[in-house]
Amino acid sequence: MPEAIPGLYIGCVFSNFYGGFGLPDMIFGGLATLIAAVLTRLTKKSKNLFIAALWPVISNMIIIGVMLHVMIEAPLIATCIYVGLGEAGACYLVGVPLMKILERQNIICRD
């Protein structure tokens, strides 16, 4: 639902207020979420959950990986990979199966 995108963004910004990195996490975490949500929505026509779930992985891997590299001087490539793996776990091990269950129960429809 496209109307969920602003709510997702605002929720992410507010929830990152309580994170360990404060304002930068609010800005860059919110940006990563917004980009991922918009690209996921644009992927809707393909009706492929695996492709749609790739956008949050890529967005967070790059934006949050670079943010952590700059803020705590973590190694860039390793940090991006670590963030990407965490996001992939959330999207592919939880998100995709959950979407399939909700579709089977006719709770949501991806038309």
C-alpha cells in the first residue's frame, strides 16, 4: 500500500531516536527505509517477493554501512556486508515467509 510509505518512514525516524547514534541514525536510517519502501513499491508489478525484498537489503547495506564506517570507523566493506546479512535475514527469513502466509490467509493481496 503506497499510503504506508510515509508512516513507515516516520516510524523509522522516531524509533531511531532511541538508537545509539541519535540524529545521524534518524536521518540516514530514515532515508534508507524511505528509499527501500519506494523501490519495493515500484517493484510491485513484478509480483516477485524475492526481488522486492532485495531493496531493503541493498539500501540499508549501503547507507547504514557507510554511516557506521564514518561514525565509528568500522571497516567499510565488512560493515556493509554485516548490515546486508542482517537485513537479508530479516527480509528473507522473516518477511518473505510472513508475506506468503498473509497472502494464503487472504489477509493481504499484492494486486
